[in-house]
Amino acid sequence: MLKITLVKSLIKGKDFQKGTVKALGLHKIGSSVIKEDTPLVKGMINRVSHLLKVEEVDGEVK
């Protein structure tokens, strides 16, 4: 499981960056989501990695 947090603004971001962040489920700076560690999610993280903070989390999400 990965905890993904938006740490930088999207104000001057390109449309594909805004779409990728929205697809991850992030809305405002400081918002976080927990996602499965899949190749799809890894690809999205890689595309906007300069805007995110990613941490590995153990356990199941309830």
C-alpha cells in the first residue's frame, strides 16, 4: 500500500498533470490517499512525482 500526498500546487501545471493528480484522487495541497501498489498507480506517480510525496504503508485499509 502506498500513501500519496500532494505537496506542490498545480496552478502552473499542464493539463495532463492536473488530470493525473485528479485521477489519483487528490484535490488540495496536503490531501492524501492510500492506493494499492500496482503498475498503473506507479506510472501515474512517476508522471507527476515532482508534485507528490509517496510513503509505503503496511496493513489493510478499512
